[in-house]
Amino acid sequence: MAGNKGLPNHADLQPYNHAVAGHDGTLSDPNGELFIKPCVQQEIDFYEKANQHHPEFAALMPVYIGTLSLNDVTDVDSLNEQLPGISDHMSQGLKEEAVLRAKEAAIAKATAETAESPVDIAWKPNKTRKIPTNRSVVLQNSTHGFKKPNILDAKLGRRLWADDAPMEKRKRFDEITKVTTNGSHGFRIAGMRVYKGSDNPEELDADGYRVYNKDYGRFQVNKDNVVQEMRKFIFNKTAGIDADLGRAVAQAFLEDLKRVEHVLANSETRMYSASVLFTFEGDGEALRAAIEENNALVDDVEQGTKELVSDLDRAQEKAPEIDVQAIAGAIEGDVKVVELMGDVDSERDEENEEELSNMPRIYSLKLIDFAHAEWVPGQGPDENSLFGVRSLIKIFEEFAQ
Ligand SMILES: Nc1ncnc2c1ncn2[C@@H]1O[C@H](COP(=O)(O)OP(=O)(O)O)[C@@H](O)[C@H]1O
Ligand SMILES: [Mg+2]
């Protein structure tokens, strides 16, 4: 993570606008390195336990930087006190925005509390799309460093509700499972965005993306067309991502999905409605250039840096004669390099770090959304989430061929 880059103008500050699903109110810093999301305590606990006790699992998650505790009396000074580590990464503008959001959230929470009479236990969907909480989790933004990030949120599980869910919620979610690919495949597309994802300019947003909202995975995608629909995410001639390049990206995702399967199968968790967040460079030209630049870095590293030898070995093993596979092998090795460098706890010197944080990204795959996740020692692996991950593996195996 790069250090303090100085205070940007308030005008530079933007709400995070690459979320493809989920609640409103997410923020990012002006450099786009951080993703800040209002969340419940359960999600914070899950991140903290993962980071303390389960490093292999933590490596599948966005880097956890910390939490922000905000309420209606929070001001910027108290933020600085709360966040000796994080405040270096936050501009004055971002802090002011965070304080403002905290006040709004506190008001929303108070309103929700007074509106709820104790006898009214019926569960109602959250229509405001804001989480009534004053805590936020601060994460590494997985879309940072991409020129045109294509993003897909795959919500995992056939069962989508946790043990503490009220009956109404269970029924509603079970109905969703019945009619969506959550039932047939153990995941559904909760949201997706594809750069130049249509030839018809009217179907693109102002930034050139085709955005598929939550209704897409609910009502348009089904067990018969899901593979075809997901192809639209990976293969996109209009943006210069041809069959070869698409296959290479699919191969890279496939490797990471297998890693997720392995770690989940060896962990004792229960996650309901967690997601796999797929991100990759959606601009074909930028994607090709990123692969080349990464390849060049791998060559450099190959000559000098002992620390990366084992990653490089893997990349070389995977670099057979056929072009596509060569790209895939290179991507895999390269991304490992980038991720090693991107980590906050990297021991590399600053110059090296600066160079690495400027590297163009190729792809990223992360597990996210742990609002209904917990560690369950002694209870074995989470077969409900694993079923979805295994379906994704099958689909990406097909794409990688
Ligand atoms: N670390 C992250 N980096 C970038 N984008 C993220 C990150 N975490 C979540 N998102 C985006 O925000 C959306 C909602 O996040 P999620 O954790 O699922 O929250 P919710 O509980 O509101 O569903 C995701 O679909 C994704 O697009
Ligand atoms: Mg979500």
C-alpha cells in the first residue's frame, strides 16, 4: 500500500462507484486504493479471526486494513485519534465525507429503531439499501489499478440465510434459490459490469460499461443459459478481448478458484450469501499491455530477485508451446508477483513498492461479503459455499479450453 500522498481537494472525493451489487454508502479514497463499507460487527469479527488465525483464508479476502467507528458525534479529529494507521491513507476530504455518512447512518438507525415496535417481528427487506450501522470496514479496493475493470459478483450458496434469520427471510430467500441458479449451481450473478459490453451505445453507461443489475441474475439468467451469459463477461471482441485472450483470463481465474476450493475444503466456516468477486482488465489493449509489462517484470525478477524464485518456477512450468497457455502461465505467475508487492506488510524497499503499485493489473479474484459468516471449529467445511465454487470451476474449465 502506498504511503501518505498528501491531501487532495475535496472536489476529488468520490463515493465508490464500481460496486456491482450490495448496499449503498460505500466510499473510496481519491487514489482508489481503499474500499470502505458500512458493515455489521459479525463481518469485522470474521475478518479479524481470519487474519489472526487463518492466513490461507485471509489471503483469499481483500486485504483487511481495519475498521472505522463512526457516530453522530464523530468529527475529523476523533477520526485521526481512532485511526493512527489508517488516517495516513485518508484525505481530509474523505474524512469529512466519512463523518457526514456516519451522521446519516446514525439518523437512519435511530429512525429504524423508533419505527420498530417490539411486537412487530416481521422481517422486511431493507428498502433504503443502507446498512443502519456506525461501523465500517476498511479494505483494499480490488478494482484499483485497472483501466477499465470488468466486475462480476457471484453470490454463493443454495441456502442463502443464516441460522439467525427470521422465518419470512428464510422463505423469501428459498424462493429465490428455487427459481435462480443459486438452486441449480449454488451461485447466482448478483451484479456484473462489462466494458463495451454491447455494440449498441444506448446500452452502455457514461463510462462505456454495460451494467447488469441484480435483476439480471434473478430473472434473466437461469440454469440453461448461465454458461452462455457468463461468456459475455470474459469474451468480448468489441473491447478487443478475443478467444485467446479470454481463454487466458479464464485460465487465471480457474487457478484461483481451485485455490479457493482447496482452502474452503480445509476450513471450518459457514458463510451465507458471501460472494466471489471477479475483476479483470476489460480493455483488450490495456489487458494485452498489462500482460506484456508483467512478463517483462518477471524476466527482470528472474535475473535478480531470489525471493520470487518459487513463483517464477510455477510460471515457467505452465508455459508450454501453445500461445494461449503461455499467456495464462505468465498471467498466473505475474499476478502473484503483483499481489506480493501489493500487500501492506510487504518488506520490500519503497522504490520497489512504488514501482509495483504502479504496475497495471490483469485480474483479481477475492471472497467478499461476510455479514453472515462465522468460524465453526469442529463442524467441518462449508459444503453450501463449496458447491457454488465447484460449479464456477466447471464453467471456467470450459472457458479455459
Ligand atoms: N474490497 C473490495 N474492493 C472493490 N469492490 C468491492 C470490495 N468489496 C465489495 N466490493 C463491491 O461492493 C459490492 C458490495 O459489497 P458486499 O461486500 O457484497 O456488500 P453488501 O453487504 O452490501 O452486499 C460488491 O458487489 C462489489 O462490487
Ligand atoms: Mg453482497
